[in-house]
Amino acid sequence: MLRSRSSRMILKLKMLVVLLCVAGIGMYYPFTVPDQRLCACAKCLSEDKELLLLRMNHSYRPFLTPDFVLSQDAFNWWKRLQNEKRTYKTYKIITNNIFKMFPRNPDIIQPKSDRCITCAVVGNSANLRGSHYGPLIDSHEIVIRINRGVTRGFEKDVGNKTTHRVMYPESAMDLDNNTHLVLVPFKMQDIEWLIKAFTTGFKGRSYAPIKSKINAKKNLIMVLNPGFMKYVHEVWLQHNGSYPSTGFMTLILSLHICDEVDVFGYGADSDGNWSHYWEILEDKTLRTGVHPGNYEYAIIQQLAQHQKIQFHTGLIKPKRPNAARWRGG
């Protein structure tokens, strides 16, 4: 009995000595935990704590999926954008029809510790003319273009690679079989257009002509979530303007799906006009309408100043941002 107790005491003392030795070794040779990076970039947007604390919120899904339920509050905000009269029930019926034709889950490249997803977001500003950004833009893994941004004839300045084209029905264009169509729906008719443009042809009317049919690959269709649009307006724009421009929503979208973001072709020309690089502006009084162009531009500048994005301003000398503050908008 005594011998058994003595043996247990000796065993406990030996274990204590071992633990003390391990602790002592750890003080001089600290154990290192492998770096669990989310991507292989020098800086990963998904790991940027300042960006996450201030504005970024990954709980807002960028794209519609069958299991996503849009809140009534978000629906009410969205339907007011274009004075939509139809009900939430109609919205659910229309969106359910999307997934009978198009992918149930959007084709998003997931971040990996051994991969750096670089994205070029290419706007349509006249400041791209003569910039010679083409090779730099094409060097990115993902190249996102907006609306009818032209490449043919402007390759030296804007490149010719396109992996994603963000559009709405009034700005739609045919795509090749390697380009994602990213629909920004401002109203229920826009979602209906997407379905009919691939089937019977769209016959409805709008404030501008709409393509009845479109050439694009069905399994590369992505539809922006109206709730994400509301998030961009409220969190990023602090309710400035009636709603965000397609270009600004595209930029914020890129922060959610890319590891590194380079931005090209945003901002007004030297005369303050928001003109396109492929055309000569005839209306010299053209501004940004319902979109808060100057406010959006100021946020882009501040994202660049805080090294969240690389902003390539082209031939236009950027002004100091004064339309928004980084903290709190």
C-alpha cells in the first residue's frame, strides 16, 4: 500500500519536472504557430482590420442565391429606386425563376493561403485616354469592366481582357463565352429582362432602348443582391445621393471578392465633366444626376490614401478629397 502511494508520488513528481522543462524551453525557444493567411498577397483585403471595423461588412451577400432571403426593409428601399409598384411576393416569384435557368451559386473565386486574387476595376472615365494602362490592366487575374466600356481601338490605354462585365438592361451588350455577366438590378423588370433575354426576347419598355436578346454564357451569370446595394448606399455613402452609381457599387463589390484591387478610369475630366474615354462629350453641363459623383470619388481617393486599393488616376491630377471623411463618412 505504502509502496503504491510512493510510486504514484514519484510519477507525479516526474510529470511535474517534465512540464517545468517544457515551459522553460518555451521561454527561450517559443513555439511558432504557422501563419494562417487567407491569401498569398502582401496585404489581403479580407484580413484588413481597419477596413472591417470602419465599413466592410461581410454579412451582406454580394449576389443572389436560392437560400438568400431579402429583408422586407431592404426590399422597400430597393423598390423606391425606380418607383416599383409590385409586391414582395412578386419579387420572390421572379427571383425564384432565375435559378431555374442560371447558376444557383455565383462563380466566385474563394481566397486561399497560396493564392493572391488580383482585380482590376476599370471605369469609363476620359482620364484613361493616353494613359497606356492596358498591359497593367490585363496583368490582373480578374478584370471587371462596367456597362459598355469599349476595348477595341483603346487596347493601349484600357487593355482587352475582361472576366466580368457589370451592367443593367439599358447598358447591356453581348459578351464572349469567357466573361461573367454581372447584372445590377435596379427594378424587378431588370430581373425579368435577364430571363427573357435568354428565352423569348424582352419586349418591355424603359427610359432607354433595351436589347431584346443578349449573347452570354448562362453558367457565368451573377445577379447583384438588392440588399448589398442598400448596404453600399447606407454604410459607404452615408445616404448621399439617391443610390450608388454602378461604378461605385462595382468597386465595393471588388473589395468583397478580391484580395488586391487596382482601380482605373474613375473621376471627372479636367473640366469637371463625367465623360467617357471612347467619345467626345457634346453636353458640357453633364454631371452625375442622382449619383453623388464627387462623394464617391472622395471615398475612392481615401481608400487609396489608406492603402486599401491602388488608384491609377490617369492623366487627371487628383484633387484633395473634401466630400467625405474616412471615419464615419
